[in-house]
Amino acid sequence: MERNRVFGNRYRIVERAGIGGMAEVYKATDEVLGRTVAIKVMLPQYASDHTFAARFRQEAQAAANLSSPYIVSIYDWGQDGDTYYIAMEYVRGVDLKTAIQERGSINPRKVAEIGSQVCAALSVAHARDIIHRDIKPQNIMIQPDGNAKVMDFGIARAGNTNLTTTNSVLGTAHYVSPEQAQGKPLKPSSDLYSLGVTMYEAATGKLPFEGPDAVSVAMKQVSEQPVPPRQINPNIDPDLEAIIMHAMEKDPERRFASATEMRNALRSYLAGAPLPSWGQSYGAAPTSVLPGSNSSDPTRVMGGTASQSPATSVLPATGSPTSTFQGGGTQMIDPVTEKKKSRKKGAIIAVVVVAAIVAALLGWGASGIAGGGPFRSLFQAAESGNVSVPNVVGMTQDQAQTALTQQGLTLGTVTARESSTVDAGKVISQDPSAGVSLSRGTKVNIVISTGMGQVQVPDLSGMSAAEAERALSAAGLKGSNGGTVASDSVSENQVASQDPAAGVLAAKGATVTYMISSGPSTVTVNASDYLGSTASSASSKLSGLGFSVVTTHENSSKYPEGTVCDISPTGSVSKGATITLTISEGAASASSSGITIPSVTGQSQSDATSTLEGLGLSVSVEHQSSSSVSSGNVIGTSPGYGTTVQRGSTVTLVVSSGSGSGGDSKSGGDDSNN
């Protein structure tokens, strides 16, 4: 793509950053906000395919509302010409896969830190009912400060919805969970399995399962146990190995219950605290057995405590001494009979599994591994006869798929549509409708609600509170005035900041909080505005500007008693600072003992000269640079304020020459105009 191309009349391409399976990523400049962003642009061969376009949009929607320091932020999504783009946070650093390839195994404690941060990201996504489904080192960015960020929610499922055909479960063969490889419904624990594989690779420098193709790797994910990490890298702590192996349990129910639980385990390990009791069960390499073997604990066939000969093929097992058939019901298994049949049965199951996965892979190509309940589809193919279409309106997509499968039907096209009456993630309508008689295996199409849809948050900068409320209401959003904040760049009573930021996609009806500027954080105080004012008037005015005020008193021959004869500090003063007002007590009386020098600080040279000469004193002038006192005004005197001198004595005025003047100069008392 040519340099300087602009997407969405806003994002100017700077350089190419990388390429993925369906998109290229570019470094770009957001010309509206003046920041660097990453632009993900769909490859031309996919831009005309509505399925890929829907997945592309789904990525933006899935991640746009996820707020976490460990998730790459999504700013914008749109169509430009004949392609689509996503504007996202530009993350400086390197992906974890590259780091592993360059360094081999990574320090175990660093692996635990990265795993903990990814768990924090997943806990945010899972709380929003979003399953990432493609956790792998390539999708984890390591920043220069060592912190991790999760990216690429392109195949995530948000709110139990998926804009592509649901029985196509995408992922990367080396990292998918066993249930994902088999096309079974996924839970948050599926992401934790993929994270376990990622941590295994980071800690050992090797993948737990390798093979000549995606099918063989997927088979191993389903049926084989990995070599314990410490057999590859003895520097791995036993507790970290236990955490990794617990995350990689074949049975989802035996893994961590949540990303938060896994994060707590990693944090306990980093803190040197002991793991819970489950951590003690990983002292030896877990193994699996063939269905029907003489395992003393059949519930651990997939969990990893039963034994087997190293040369024995390992195949999916149910985890209980019964087999479950499509449509419900179980059949008890005779261990003696099954032992005789196990070798033959194992070969048959192996063929079935390979055939199912190959069929799924052919549907999506080498870019990922697909499945769709291959075992269910094989059972359905053997069945015949018509069935009644169940009513799935109001269900989630997963619930609808389960209901249809139980009837021997297949979920067909899934489309998304806004709805003000049906909650996001629920079925709005179905085709054919409920009650219609169909042959087994027929597809039923559904329409899923996206709720009220998403809108782009308007830019409220410079608006008043009333204007901001009107703009948000027009966009279908709600406003919340968060109060005031000092701003040197935004005028008082105008919007200084907002959250979410302008341009972000937000759900209709969402609340946007904005802050109103209280004006600059500093105020210019001019002495001339207060000198000669009454004490109460000056104090009231300064308090109104946000200053604290204290007063002192002294004699002054220039200012009447009770008026301000001096103020400090002056110039640019921070709000909340304390300002001292000096109040005149009238002229100092002359006596045989001498004259007390009054304060003339801040006065002009001519005013100060008049004051001192009026007391019978002579005046000389010395200029000095000053950044706090305006040029031509008095910085101080020598002798200083309060000193008693004889009438006729010479007092030197130190006068500001401004902040840019160097050197000093002196002149006599008649230099009042210098």
C-alpha cells in the first residue's frame, strides 16, 4: 500500500508494520488527534466476502468496550473504498512469539508475570462474556517496559454471538483446546488452556505438541499429554510447572475455574506463597489411557493420572465408564468386553476423529483449524426421518445451537441486527419458524440481536455543558457532568475532557462523562489593581480568584491609612496560593532619632523616589534583572524596609530591568525615568 494513503479521511499511513492471515497492519498518524495509531486493513481477497467483513467488524465490536491496561485499545472501525479498517492503539515492542524465537526459553518468573497480565486481560473479556479463542504468543505484545498487551479479537465470540457460521470454530492448531479442536461449545477455560500452551512454550522454548500438519497437531491436543516442562527446562519451578499443567488439563472442568483464579495462583507463585492442594498433584507426568483399559480411576482418563504404555495411541475418552449417544441416554460399558475390543475400537475412533477434523479443515483452509461438533455430525448422518423445528427465539446463540442439535438439525446462517426490544445476544427470529417439519440435518437460520447498536462518540471539546448534552443526545448517548477541572488551554465553562474519548464506538444509550474547565490553573496578579484599595475590597477580590489572603501593617506616607500599600507575590500566581496584603498605617512621624524606611517594593521607580524624598531622604537607583517583578518596578531598598536612618540619608532603590537584562547599573536620585 502506498505511503500517505488516508483512511476514513483521518488516518495517514506511515509504514507497514506486519501482515496476518486476513489483514495487514500499518503504523499511521491520526490527523484529528495528532497521535500515532495502528491501522489494520483487510486484505483485498477478503474484502468482498461478507463473512470476513462481518468477522472484521466483530473484532472491533468485541474489543472496543474492553478497558484494561493489558488489552490493545480499539479506537475506530470503518469502510474505506472497497476495503475495511480498524484503528487501534499503536503498541511499541515485540510479540511474544518473536521473543521466544530470538531468546529460546524465557525466565520462568517473567513467564509467570506475562501469564498473570494475560489473565487480567482475559478476566475483563470473560466478564463481558467474550471468549478470545485465539490466545497465542503472536497475539501477546511485550512492551519496552516488559508489560504485556493482548490483541486480535478477530475470532472472539462477544455476548454469545458470532457473525460467522457458528459451527466453524477458528483458532491455531498448536494452541487450541481439545474442545475447540473437536468443535464443542467453548467456555472461558478454553482461553486458559491456550494460555497454558503459550506459557509452556515461553518457559521451555518448545511447543508441547508438534506434527507434520494441523490435523496431527489437533489430534495430539485432543488425546496426548505434554512432556512436563521441567523435563525440558530444569530451571522451571515445580509450582510454575503445576500451574501450566493445571491450565492444560484436557477436561475443561479440571482446569482453573476462571482467569482470576489462574492469576491468583500465578501471583501466589511470584510471592513465594504455597499453591492450593491441586498444585500437589502434578509431581509426575500426567498420562491418558485408551478407552476400556484397566485404569483404576476412569474419571482421570483425560485428566492425567492413569497409566499407559508409552507406545500406546491415545484417543479421546469420556471421563466416565459410560458412553453418551446423540439424543440422550447412556450405555454401560463392560470393562472385560471392552478390553478385548479396545484396540480395534481405538483404531476406529482414530479414523473417525481424523476424518472429522480433516473435513472441518477443508472447509476453512490452512489459516486455522475448524470443527463443528464432528462427532455429532457423524451421528446425524446416520439418522433419517423428519423432525419438528424447536422454538429458539429469545435464546442465546449457543442455546439455540444446542436445541437444534438435539432435534437433529443444524444451525445455518447467523446474521446480526439491531433491536430495541430484544436483548443483545438473543435470537430475534428464525427461519424456518418453530413447528415446521424438516428432514434431519436441515439448516435453520437465525437473526441475533446486537441490542441498540453502536455509535461513534462525538467530540465535545470546547462545548458548554448544555451543548455537550445536546450533542450526546443527538448521537443516542447519555451525558454525565463529572465536575470541573483546571485547564490552561480550555476556556472556563467549556468541556476540557471526556470519557470515552471522541471517535470511540460505544453502545447506544451508553453514558459519556465530561469535565468542565474551571479556567487556567494560574492567575496574573497586577499590583496596580490593588494598591490604594481598601483592605476589605482587595481581600474580597483576591479570595474570589481562588487565593488565600493574609495581611500585615506598616507606615506609608503615600497611601492613606487602611488602604493597601503593598502586595506580594505578583505576576503569574497559582490558584490557591497565599497572597500577603500590606495595609498602610499612615505616614511615619519624623523624630530626632531618625526616619524609618517604608516599604516601596512593587512601586514604580518614580513613585518610590517620591515617597522616599518626601520623607527627607536622598535616593540612588540600582538596576537588577528579575523574572518576578515587572521592569521599572522596585525590587527592594538598601538599607531595607523598617531600617531607621537620619534625615538626608541616601537610600538605594533596587529596580527591576526585566528578566532579559544582564549586568547592573547605578545612577543618582534623578534617574527616576530609567
